[in-house]
Amino acid sequence: MRLLKRPAVVGVTIGSTNHLGLLIAAKTLGLKEGEDFIVKNLGPGDIITMPKGIDVVGIWEPNVLMMTDQLKNARILEPIDRYEVFNGYSYVRGELETGAPDVIQAYTDALVEARLIARLRPDTVVKELVADPSQRGRDANLVRRDAEIHVFNPKPTINYPFDNAKGFWTDLEVFQAGIMHDAGILKRRYTANDMASVLRPRYLAATFEKLGWNVPKTPPFLPPGWSGTVGKPPYPPYGPMLMGRQEFPEAGDLSRAWTFAGKTYAPT
């Protein structure tokens, strides 16, 4: 803002996770909307082009990779991870739990199975992803890199919805939802009880039990000794991009012997 001698124009999609990251960063850094920055509501298709009149944008992957590595029309100022943590939840309708909890269990089993298949046959998975209509127009190398970071590299336990482990996810979600409420994006303030009413870790816990896996003690996307405090950004580095390829299983991951890809692993 000092360099521009005017408020920076920030292009984000209003109500998105990127907008949330901007709001948290502004609060952390003591920046005021209208004085230090102005929000311009843009969809992802417009953000990617870095339109004239926009100084800074917020966008999610793999669009960042596309802009920095392929289009080369932008550079990273700061990862949003410094201020916000994405959750990676998978959602189902509540009435399924009432009427068909076995369907939810089958779904979570299939979710983990898909992660394991991806680790076992990454080339096949990338080929099918590239051919999928949802990836139309994206370069195959971009699809592969995105899949490596977010699908192939993380431990297959990464999606576990903790009630509270180092503040994940309840304390974090209450904090982040509060930021959105204060900005007038969310119309009500959410509480820990609200989170407890929707989080269902028992389904993935049951999947892990079938496989002989332990529920992780902390989220797998946090490096050992992570010193961050939920709700008090900026956070120390974390996340799949930082962690790189995570081996599985490692010490503490198994409760009993587990066989994968023709090899049997013993708990350590």
C-alpha cells in the first residue's frame, strides 16, 4: 500500500476461503478495508487472468500453480497458509446418518481405498484425471503436480476430522467462522457445540480400525514439533506442499499388521 500510495485492489471471490484468508491476514497485520485495501469480487476465471486494475489476488490450487508456473502472470507474495487452515472435509446429508449410516461407512471406506489406489497407481490415476471433463483445458503437467501435492504425497489418514487435536478442528473453525461473521459474510456466530453437532470422526475411525491403523494423534499435515497456536496467526509452515512425500506406514501408524501392494508391515 505504501508503494502504491493508495489502497491495494484485491481480487477475491466474496465468501470464499480465499476471502477468509484475506480477512484474517488483514486483522493480523492491522490493515483496514477501505483504507489499506479494497476488495473486488471476482470469480476464479477472472482472477486467473490478473485483469487490469487488480493489484493482488487470492486463489486456490491448482490455479496458483497455473499462474506462477504456466501463465507466468503472477508471483506469490505470501501463502494463505500463514493465516488460514483449510479443512478438507467430506460432507454427507444428515438424514443419511439417521436412515442409512452403513452408507456413510461404505463411503468413508471407499474414500480411503481411493487414496490407497492413488498411491499405488499414480500414473493410471493421472491419466484418468486428465481425461475427465472436469479437467478440460488444464495442462496434463498441472494436473499431475496438483495430484502429487494433494493426493499422492499425503498420508492416507490426512482427512481424519479431529474433534480437537492441537485446536483442530473445533477451535480453528470457531475462530475462522467468527472472522467471517464479524465481516458480515456469515449471518450467525458458530460455537463449539455447532461443530460437535456436525463432525463425525467415528466413521473414518472405524475404517482405520478395519485396516489396523491408528487414528493419528495430530493432523498429518503438521510437521513434528509444530509450534503454532490455533486462532493466533501467523502460523509456522505446515501443509502438504511443505511435507512432501509422506511415507506410510511410519512409527505409530499401525495397531496391527497391515498388507499393502504385496508387502506386510508390522506395527512399530
